[in-house]
Amino acid sequence: MKIARRLALTIVIVLIASAVAYGAGWGFRSDGPSDGPEADSSHAGGQVLDPDPEPTEPTETPDPTPTDEPEPTETPEPTPTEEPDPSTLPGETLLGPGDEGDRVRRVQARLRQIEWFEGDVTGVYGDKTAEAVRGFQAKREIPVTGEVDQRTLDLLHGMTTEPTEAELDNEVPSSNGNVPGPLDPRCQTGRVLCIDKSSSTLRWVVDGEVRMTVDTRFGGSATPTREGVFSVFMKDREHVSSLYDSSMPFSMFFSGGQAVHYSSDFAAVGYNGASHGCVNVRDYDGLAALYDQVVVGDKVVVYWS
């Protein structure tokens, strides 16, 4: 009996313990989500949920910071190219430095008619011709080039006449009145004071081009001017003769005491007098300009043409 009671008591205790354990397990299970219609929606994941949660305000997405777009660079309009005034442009060169021949001779002769060209017509377009053309062009207010274009030639023809054979052959008086003779062959090269006793002229010649012509007179029979080829060995702008105590401006000595120089006596009385062997010049301004061009060592040729 006692054994039966103890067994029964033990079974009861086991049943009670099982029931308690079962109830605790159920309670724990009820904290989780339920699939049934009576499931408490206030529980989730073992946590109590607010039955009426306040709505969460949506986080405002910040507006993107505006990026300053660069202003488009304006493309400058091309500056219109101004067309040059045709009147300011030189024309095609018809004659220029280095040219030679009859056309050059005629241009030189025409320029000499209107006193832009001095000395002999040579047919060689050198520095003297270019200088004369530049002066002519500047006076007429056309492009100054020193070269002959059609406009220069037309203006020159309009102001001059067709050169005569005498003009082209230099058979006309120089600016001082004498007619130069033919150039000595020894005067055709280099820098030369070419002195013609036949025509009583002195011509300054550079490489065959006559750049200046002046009248001269020479020594008398007792003191003749020597002839031949010499060179300038001394210059003296304010020379005074030690023998005659006379002024000899712009002296250029070429043979002993003989020199080319200005003579006030020649300017006053002309060929009624004579020098003591020097080459007298009566054009003061012309000789002053010539003196500044001649250098020691330049050739002197004294001859009869």
C-alpha cells in the first residue's frame, strides 16, 4: 500500500511539474508572433510595440547646391580689315636702281629739265637718279620710293617735253653755263674728280655716274695746272695760301701745292683772270657740298677732252 501511495504521489508530482513547465513554455511562446486571429499585434520580436506609433516625419532631402554655370565667353567679332587707299600705294616698278639704257637717259633728261637732276645724263640708274626721283615724288605727294612707276612717269611727262638729242648727249650748258665734254675713260670707275680743261668743268663721278658739275678755271701760262692722274692727299676747309696770303676755302690738294678750291676772284671776274695752278671753282655752295663728299684718297683726273 505504502508503495502504491508513494508511486501515486510521485506520478502526481511529476504531472504537476510537467504542467508547470508546460505553462511556462506557453507563456514564453505567446511573446512571439502568432499566426492565429487572436495574435497580439502589439508584440514583435519579443518587444512591446506602440499600438499607435506616431508617424515619422520623412527626412527632407536637401536641395542640391546649385552649381554656377560659367557664362559663355563671347567670341569677338573679327575686326574688319581696312583696305588701303590705292593712292598711298606705289605702282609696279618700271625703272629703278641698277637699270641702264635709253629709258633711264630720258628720265634723267626730263628730271634735269625741271631742275631735279644735276649733271650729265648717263643712262645709269644710280643713287643720284634715285634721289632725284624721291624728291620729285615727295613734291607731288605720291608714294616716295626712288623708283619710277607709271604714276611717276605720267606726272613727269606732264611737266616736261621730249628730250632733244642735244640734251641726251649732254650738249647743253651746265647750271653754271659751261658745256661739259666727254668723260675721260679714267673717270669711269671709282670716285673721281674729273676735271676737263677743254670745257672748263669739274665733274664729280662715282662709278661712272656724274653726280655734280661745276665750272672751273685754271692756271695761266706761267703756272699751268698739271694734267694727269692724281689723288686727294689733303683737305682743308679754311685754307689760306702761305705764298699769296689769299683765302682758299674748301681746298682739296692733289698735286703739290695745287688744289681744287673756291675762288672769290673767279666768282667776281670770271675768265678775265687765272689761278696760280689751282683749279678754281666759283660755285661756293656747290663746292661746299662736294667737299663734304670727297675723302682723302679719291682719284683726280685732269685732262683735255
